[in-house]
Amino acid sequence: MNILNKLTIKHLKQNKKRTVVTIIGIILSTALMVGIGLLFATVRDNAIKSIEKNNGSHHVLIKIPSDKLEIIKSNKTIKTYKYKSSLGYAKVDGIENDYKPYIEIFNASKNYLDNLELIEGRLPKNSNEIVISDSLLKNNSKIDLKIGDEINLSIGKRVDLDGNVLDNTSSYRLSYICKDNICDVMEEEINEKFIPDTNNKYIIVGICKRDILEPYTSPGYSAFTNSSDSNQLLIYITYNKVKDTYENTKKIVANLGLNLEKDVSYNTSLLAMYGVSEYNNLTDSLSKIICIILSLVSIGCIVVIYNSFAISVMERKKQFGLFSSIGTTKKQLKYTVFYEALIVGLIGIPLGILSAYLGIGIVLKIVNYLLPNVFEFPLSLVTYPIFLVIPVFFMIITIFVSAYIPAKRASKVSPIEAIRQNDDIKIKTKEVKTPKFIKKLFGIEGTIAYKNMKRNRKKYRITIVSLFVSIVLFISFSAFVNYGLESSIDYASMPEYDYIASINGSYKYIDKINYISKQIIDASNPKEYVLFSQLRFSVDDDNIKYRYSEDIKKTMFYDETSMLNYVYVIGLDNDNYNDYIKKLGLKEKRPIVINKYSNIEYVNNARKAINVKIFDYVDDFYVNYPENDLEKEKKYTFNNVYLADDIPLGIDIDTINSLIVIIDMETFNKMYEDENNGQNYEMMVAMRDGNYKDANKIIEDNNKNFIRCSGYDIKEELKLLSNMILVIKILLYGFVSLVTLIGVTSVLNTINTSISLRRGEFAVLRSIGLTPKGFNKILLFESLFFGLKSLLYSIPVSIIIIILFHLSFNGIVEFSNLLIPWKSILVSVIGVFIIIAICMWYSSNRIKRENILEAIRNENI
């Protein structure tokens, strides 16, 4: 080890605080970069496992004629394939599921059968043996089948009323219709036919779990045999290169003369996990967002580490001057700085990697403990070498770049200038002229502080830059959290209610319907609920004048033929209606037209959530409905219409060709009484945050002939979504916390070192009569100066970055307004002064107690 290296190590030891803070900065930066990679790899791996369990591991499903199988076998782009072929449907006595009345028998390839999860028994070896699904037995108590039983099945096909053959992608066509004019009695209407073709006998040799590739809407329970009979194959393909899935599939489809839309189904969820999407906007938008995030993190890391080396070189200038005066070359001086970087890097990077593994491991354990049911598989730490190599390589480059600039600067300084240390202060007299208000507010101490900052711009610039970067990181990542959470909710397109009940019957039973509705609400004890009913009226251009908005015209849901076909009049219970008009700022009852449309748009290879207004205006309008005497018509006019983009709980808008107008329930019931044409009356109950166990029992008990009741509980779906959002919050806010910590570390290091480097200066001022009060005034002025100047630059830059986030996220979810995190901006404004004050107090506390002569003599921090 040469003498320069020894002196570098000695310098690091003598300035322990700065060295430790520098190492902490490298540890945090490395931990952040590696942690992002670990987290991404872990969540991605977990998502892939879950998707493969539920949707299969294939990339694409293609329907092909059986005689084309050889073409698939010879395709070198295909890694693996498996197939099944439907032999037909069979009806079995004892099936209780109205919407799944069949068994569908499949012939399957060996590797397809091998992937079935057997509960008991074995796989079929020939065309006389069959494996049935356990869901057939679980969901139908009247069916008692076991291994060894022989079953006789009449196998055939399903056709619709026009004679078209239906496959398992078409659900069972069952609906309920009124048997009489007032819907006192409902009866089933089946809109498909079953045509038997052959009778086959099978011996049950095994029972398996439900086939994961069976659609949930399939009208039949899957059963498998081993037969050579195959007509059309459903072939599940996995490619060698997942990124070429769409391109390779198009070539296969063109080669086989198939229809890309009808004969192909992509495993889009799995492909998305590999970064492959048919919708280019999704990949492009995510890439932009990731680039912005990594750029911000990179800048934060570089600033932290660069500041440390810049300060180190600044304080060692005199030392470097002495080295140069005794013959040290520029190359050797550069090497000295790089050697310092090597030492702190060798300590900081391994500890950063260890911290990342430890931190992410703890986060995963917390997530698994708090949210055990969110993921199908517990989150376990996964490492992909690429996610470790790239961050480490990046940190090495960051440390090198951070050290290179100060090293180059150090090598350029002449020995005389370095020893005298007069190169930092090159300023004209007029440039240190102090504004009068500074002396008025802060006295002579403020003037001294201001002149000092003007003379030593380089030192203070480092502090300003540290604060600037910290504030920008905090505000920007807070905005990222807001956009991430909002887009997750919009992209999922889940309703705000978690339970909806329907009670319908003739209007003469309205008292009973209202009673059941109240029972359901009382039993559920929801935090929020809405009661509403609706009437539908046909309209034409004579009834209503309106104009679609330019925003809706830009979507795929509008074309030149778009027009209003129906008006839905919705009666909202009086309490909720009164709250609703108050929320809208209305002082009187008015017909309220919903003027907001939300949906997922697919256009130009893009998938995008939209939230746009429907109309520019809607004039007063009327609807016609017949009285008992059908030769007469009665009008109901809606005057003083108000357009609102706030939608009450439970109201869904699924088309732009209908106008939804909301009125109070009292007015609505009057309309219903006036109409009195035997139309069925339906009361809807939408609820949120309730207990629906008893509600389901009430619905079951009251589902009689004269009243039909149904309930749909989506609480579990919403719970899963809210838990996922909670996980996202934990991860994102953890990310923000770490970024903030890096920023605070940078500020602490910069201010602490800056104050410590001025020990001699402060000692001289104290020696000529500077009091503790005056010393505090200097620090107060500098704190205000640092805080205000950094905020002046950082807030506008943060707004620009928020706009970039807005534009990037707009490729996935359309936001009407810029989501500026005002709370985070307020926190950063208050926080920056608190952090500066704490840093100043901590750094100056020791200086106040220090011996003046010792401080003037000592050059080490």
C-alpha cells in the first residue's frame, strides 16, 4: 500500500461522521436499487405461479382441425403443446345447477391428461374409461358416482334456436320470463336445444379436480377419456420465445387458414407478466413510468454520493496542494479520490445488498402475516441474477461518476491556490451587496451570513442541490403513489358497492317489496346503502334535444349512428336523493341527468380506462307512456334538468345510447301509479360495508312465486381488490420512505459537513465577539435561505415530473384532472424547514461548546 492510500484511509478515519454518512448513503441507494429488483422479481414470480395455476401455463389457445396437428408438431417456434377435443355433451340425472346441466366429454393428449390433478384413481387408458371432475360431485348432492361405476351417456351437441352449434365458450341459454301480464309467476325459457347423437358406456377410473382450462361459464362439467376420435382440437401452445407470441400465432393462423378472432385466445394475464401485450400502449406507458422512476432514483443516488466526494475533495484541497508541491502527479491525485470511492463502495455495496434482502424479506413476512388470503401462494423472496447484477453495476458506475468529477477538479488546482484555498472565493465587490431587508430582519449576523454564502457559492450550492433533490423525490413519488392507486382502482373497474339485491313483482305488492328491502338493510347493517327503482321509456328526436360531448366522440363507443334510444328514470330513496342534491350544491329538487361514462376502451392496439362526460347539453324533455286506454298517451316532462358527473352508489352506466335521469322516490312512485300498465316493479338495494349472511337468508325465504328476490355478494371480490391495493400502498409508501431517507441522509451529510468545515470561520467570529444569540441568527438566516431557495426550484420541477407521470399513466387510464399531491407538497414545505433546523442544531451544538483556539487549529471534521 503506497503512502497516498495510507493517508486516504487515515483521512476517512479522522472524519468518521462524514465517512459513515457516505457509507449509509451508498447502503441506502444500493438497498433501494436492489430492493426494487427483488420486489419486482418476487411479485412477478408469485403472479406467474397464480396465473399458471388458474389459467394454465400456455401462451395461446388455437382451435385447429385434427388433420392439421402435424403442422403444429413441425413448427420450430413452439416449445410445447397439448390438446383436447370435445366429443360432445351429455345430460345426467341429478345435476342441480340450472346453468351447468351437462357433462362435456373430452379426448385429450397424454401430456394434457398428465396435468390433471387426480384426487383418487388413475387416468384413462382407452376410450371406454373416463375421469370425472370432483366439482360435478361437490355441487350436485343427488349425484352419487364413484370409481368403478359404469355410466351410460347419450352424447350429442348443443344448438341455438337458429340451429348453430354451441361450444363451451357459450354459456347455457336460460332466462326467466313472465307467465302473466303482471309477472306474478315467472317461468324458465331455455333458448337452446340438445340433440343426442350416440350412446356410450364408460367405466369411471378416476376423479380429478376441476380442470383449470375449463371456462367458469362453461355449460358442462369436464370429463376425460383416452380416444382416437377427434374432430376439432383445442391446442394449448407454449412458444420458445414468449416475446414472439403474437407474431408467431398470426403466422400459424394464416398458414392454417383460421380466423384470428374466432379461433385464437391468448393467455393475456401470463403474457403481461412477461412484458408482452397486444396493446402496445400498456407496455409503452409502463416503460415510460419505470424510466421516470429509475431516473429519479438515479439522480437521488448520484447526488447523495457525489456530495460526499465533492465535500471530501473540498476539505482536502490544502492537503492535495501539499501533495502536489512535493511531486504528486495529477494522475495520483485522481487515484487518491478513486481509492476513497473504492473503500466506501466495498463497504457500502455489500451491506446495501444485505440490507435489501433483509428489508424485502421482512416486508414479505409482514405482508404474508397481515394479508394471508390475498395471494394464492405466500410471497417468497425470489432472485433473478439480472435484477442483482444491474443494480450493483449501476451503483459502481454511480460511485465512479460521483468520484470522477471531484477528482478531476482536484487534479486541476495548482499547489499554491490549493494551499492558500483562495480559489473558492472569486467574486466582485458588487456581487456581495446585501439587500437592506436582510439587515433589518436579521441584523449584522444576517449580513455576514448572506455575504459568506455569496463568497462560497460552491459549498452552499451543494446544500441547495441536496435539498432540491430530496423535495423533488418526495413530491414526485407521492404523486406516483396517487396515480398508481387511482389507476389500479379504475383499471380494475370494480363497483363501489359490495352487495346488490333485487326484489321484484307486481306494483300491487309494493308494500311487501319495501318491507323486504328494509329487512335486508336492517339485517346487513351496512355503512352506506341506496334504494332505487327504475322505469324505461323509448325516445326519439321529438322527445329530447341533446348533444354528445367531443370527449365521448373520441372513444370507440361512439359512431355516426349513435343516438339516444331509451330514457331510464331512476327513483332514489328520499334520504339519499336529498343527500345527493346537497352534494351537488343544489337547493331544490331537480331531475338529475348522469353525465359521466366510465369503461375500458380497446382501440389502435391500446387498452385504456376512460372517464369522460357524455353530453355537452341536455334540454328539458318529456317521455310518453300509455294509460289503461291504449289509444291515449300521457306525457311526463322533465324541466330544469341538471347534468352531474357524480354517480350515486349502485347506479351503473353501460351504454351511451341511454339517458339516465334521477328523481326522488316519491315522484317516481307517482309516475309508476300514473303508468299502471302492469309493468313489473323492481326495487334494487345497493350496500357497502355490511354483513350479508342474514341478507342472503331473507332473500332465500322471500323468493316466492309472486315476488322474485336475488342477491349478489361481491364483497370477497372487493376485499381481494382492497387487499391488493393495501399491498400496493405498503410497497409504494415503503418505497417513498426509503427515497425520503436517502434524501434526508444527503441533506444531513451536506449540512453537517458544511457546518463542520466552517468551524474555523465560526471560531474567528466568536473570538471577535459573536454571541450565542448572534450565532443562532446566522443559522436561522441560512436555514430560511436554504429552505426557501430549494422550495423555489423544487416545487415547479416536481409539477413538471407530475405532468410526465400524468401523460404516462394517461396511456393506461384516462385522468380528467392533474393529481397534484397538495398534502405532500405541504408536508415537504414544513418538513424541509424541520429537517434543516434539526441538522443545523445537531451540527452546530458541538461548535458552540468547542474551544476557539482548538477549532481554529483543527482541520478535521
